[in-house]
Amino acid sequence: MNKKEAGERIFRLRKELNRHNYNYYVLSQPEIRDFEYDMMLNDLIELEKRFPEFYDKNSPTQRIGDDRNQVFVKKEHKYPMLSLENTYSQEELNDFDTRVKKIIGNDREYVCELKYDGAAISLLYDEGKLVQAVTRGDGLRGDDVTANVKTIKSIPLVLRGDDYPSLFVIRGEIFMSREGFRKLNAEMEKKGKTLFANPRNTTAGTLKMLDSSVVAKRPLDCFLYHLLGDELPYDSHYENLERAKDWGFSISPHMTKCKGINEVFDFISKWENARQDLPFDIDGVVLKVNSYRNQRQLGFTAKSPRWAISYKFKAERTVTQLLSVDFQVGRTGAITPVANLKPVLLAGTTVKRATLHNDDQIKLLDLHYGDTVFIEKGGDIIPKITGIDKTERPPEQIPVEFMTTCPACGTALIRKEEEVQHYCPNETGCPQQIKLKIIHFVSRKAMDIDGLGEETIELLYENGLIKSIDDLYKLKKEQLILLERFAEKSADNIIHGIEESKNVPFSRVLFGLGIRYVGETVAKTLANSFQSVDALMNAGFDELLGINEIGYSIAQSIKDFFSKTENRGIINRLKKNGLKFELSEDEKELRSSKLEGLNIVISGTFENHSRDELKDIIEKNGGKNSSSLSSKTNFLLAGKNMGPSKREKAKKLNIAIISEDDFMKMIQ
């Protein structure tokens, strides 16, 4: 076969394989047997090997994955991936409908969709080809998992037809069917490996695997449910998704248009009763206004669109037996009891454990070992014990007693009068606390060091390479490659990630220290107020209380943390390793006290700044961002598409309404 013949054969095979993928995964109408498909694919693989000049990153052969480890790069979303407002109540759905009617009138049309229990994904197509797949992340940035997503056969690499927009984003949910999950666990059991917990967690974990050739062997599927772009064919959600089917996308056949809220309730009732008949898990229904013009009229809040809402199904309940109770140690030393249960099927997954929260909850339940207990999933996610069937309790059963010593280090537990939690006070000697502190330090919102997951931290700790967070900066590549599961590339990635973390700003370093009660927002407030860790360490108690949002508990926790010699020593060693413990000169120059003491609410969209940029400006000028209007609000910073109810409330409370230009004049 010469080069020309090979090129023609490759082109025909790709076209034919793409057509069969569409027939099988989108239309559910296969025309050939799996064996015939595999023979065609093998033929294409061999031809592409012999004639590499015809390589195409969107060839069907790219779905088999690559066994070379990849590193996930953070990518910004072209359009922010906002979360939806949740409700469990039909009364609140009626309230949503009333708000919609008030703004757009009675002529409204809704689209009802199933709420899939998987992992959200955003796909970017350029000239009909898949160029990027990004996870939700924090809504603004996510992980680029394109190589893994390309292995999912229900996601087209090249679109059909020629009437699609030149550039657009389509979003959806990657999931695993119950049957696919069952088969995967059967394979794991056959190999003597630990079984997966449930389809959703398995899907999310698979999507973040570093080896795409393993991902290709997992039974992942995808439904697409949201189209975004400047050149969409219709000005309505439903019609655009219907057209997207023609381009090769897998759109749920259960998506339904509804006139009025009563038809929405019928849709919810149908699927709340029939959800177990589906081959995959759902945990509710999503309701969207169909018209894009109406969506623009309704606008957005800071966190979610006003034109959509998620109705979550009520938690399922079942009965099982309490076998034992474990006591887990948290990062700050908090002890959490966890019930071990006789395995039982609940909401599509096998439940073996449930949280008990604290000693007060155990006493409130009057829990005894061997009890017959009622369990349900709060929001279909976290199993919890909601009651006891005492009629099934034999008289000899022993009550559950809370531990008096730490299960990890044996130190006597303490409980402060005003708190419900028991704590292990051995912060610097308890091995479990130490490992969890390091895991927190390397996490995405703190130092964001790639490659250092829980298993790796455990491995490094057990091999004596790290005993505190500052030990990370002593690690050498030569030490890592001697450990089990470490190749040269993974060792290089970790060393590179540790070095890169030295550029992380002061507020995130402060958050990473793991001071009790000092979360991401409080860390940012402290960094902006004191500007350096030395100033914060030497701050008096009253000085801390004078900072907005810093109360007694936070102030006391900060004083306690910095009073310990061990913690000051760690900070000094981190300083020597080059971590940032003060605001940069640029950050200091951008700061002022022009908005000191002012509470500001942001609403609407703006021409020159994003909402996050405006929030950052407010914080850097000493102001406070508030999420809702109250008598304490000083200004409402109003952009386009702000809801009329917010404007009315501001006027009622006599709150000044300012524009983006007015705001910028205030801080110039």
C-alpha cells in the first residue's frame, strides 16, 4: 500500500468508526458487532503506526489512552461554572416560579432535566473538534483532563455535519452506569483489590487519573446539558440541545419542556418514583427557564443563575445494624465518632459507615452496640443515623461510650465547656494530626503542590522523610525515587511543585499553616490587615478583636498557635526556605483604608471588572464584602441585570446605590 492509498484508507476508517460511535453511544442503534468494530479499529491503529504523517489528535485511535503519566494543568473556564441553588421543597419551587413570573410574566417555559450523580465537565470545541475538557474546579478554574475525556466514546472528538458554531462550550456530567460499576468492582474483586465505594466517587477519581490508558478501560459515559457561545442556532436552551444531537452529542432523552409549575411537579413526581428504574444514579431534577432572553432578564446572583434551580430528592431511609464505632482524629485534633454498620443498600450504593458527629449525638440517640438503627443519606450524600428501634434491643447490649484517650497517640482528650467536640491536645506529637496538617498544607487552596496526595504523604511520613510541613522543603529527588511507586518523572513533578509553592502569596501560606478557625477568608483578612506574619504574631488580643470578622474564638486560637515554640520554629524554617510571609510590595501599594469599616453588597454584571475583581478591590481598600442586604450595609454596588427586588430592598433600608464608575471614584 502506497502513501496515497494509506491516506485514503485511514480517512475512510476514521469516518466509518466515528459513524459507528455515534450510532452506538448516541442513537443506541448499533449496526455492527463489537468484534467487527474492534477489527476496524485495529486496522486503523496499524495504518497510523506505519504512516505517522497522517497522525490526527482527534482520530478514534486516540480513545485508547496513553500510559505515560500526565500532569493536570489548571485552565480558566471561558464562562464561569456557577453552582445551582438547591431546594428539597415544592413550596420553594413555587417561590422560584413566583419570582420568575414577577420579572418575565406568565408566558414562561421551563425545561426539566434529570440531575445526574457524577462529575461535571466543560468541553470546548473549535471548528468542530474537541480541543479542551476542564473539570468544574472552583468554578473559575479547573483541571485540564482532555486526554482522559477523549477516551469516553459518547463524547465526540469531531462533530457531524457543518452547521455547528465555529467556537462554543458544551457542559455536561460524566457518570458510570450501575451495571458498569458492578462489573468494574467484580474485576477488582477478582484481582483481590479494594472495591470502589460508589459510581459517583469512582467517576470523579477516574477522571483525575494520571494514566489515560487506564481511564479508557473504565465504563465512563456522559450526558451533555448546557450549550454556551456567541453563534448558537437558537435563542432557547431546549432547541439548542436538540440541534446538538445532530452534531453527535449525547443528550438525555428524558429532557422535557414544561408549561407552568404544575407540569414541573408532574415531572418531579414521575422520576422520584422511577429513579431506580434508570441504569444510572440521579439525585434530583434541574429546572431551567428555556428562553435565553428571559434568562438575561433574570440574571445571576453572586453564586448561581436566577433562571435555574435544583430540586433534590428527599433522602432515602433504611434499617441496618450497628456493629462497632471508630473514633477518627482530625487535622485540628477534633475526635469524630463513625459508626460501622452491617452493609446495606441505600440510594443505589452500599453503605457500611455513618457519621455520629460527637458525644452529645451518641447520648441523644442513646446508642448501644448491636442496635437496629435507621439510616438515611443527607442530601443523598453522607449517611447518618437518624434513630434507633429500641424494641429490637436485647437487655444485655452495651451503651456506646466516647473515648477518653486519643486513638492515634494515647493522649487524654479534652473538651472545653462551650464546645461539643472532644480534642486531642497533642498537636505536635500526634501522628494523625501531623499527617493531616501536611495534607492541608499542600492542598489546592493552600500551597497547591501537585503530586502530593494523601497516600504519598502517608508514604513519606512512614518512611521518616517528613515529620512537619517544613520538612517538605528538605526533600530530594534521590530520596523519592527509592520509594515504592515512584518513577523519575513523578519525583521530578513533586520537587518542581514544592519549588513553585514558594511563589504562593502570603494569605494562602497563612491558611496553609492550619490555625484552628482560620479558614481561607479569615486568612486573607488577617494578611491584608497585618501585612506580615511577624506583625500578626506580635498582635495583642484586643488588636485582633478590632479586625472585622475576628471574634473571641478566632483571636484566642491565633494567640494560642503563635505562643507555641514549635509553631514559631516551623515558621522560621519556612521563611528560610523562601516562602512568602508578608504582602508583596505590589500588594501593599494597591492597599488603602478608603473603604475601612464599610459593608458593600455587589449585584449584577459590570462592564470593566468581574465581580471577583470588585470584591478583591473592596478587600484591598479595607472594606467588607457582604452577601445580602441588611441594616448594616453601607452601599449597594449595582451593575446591569440586578434584580428589582434587591433595588427595592435597598431603597426600603435607605442604602445608597452606586454604579461601577461611582465606586472607582471612591477609591481613586
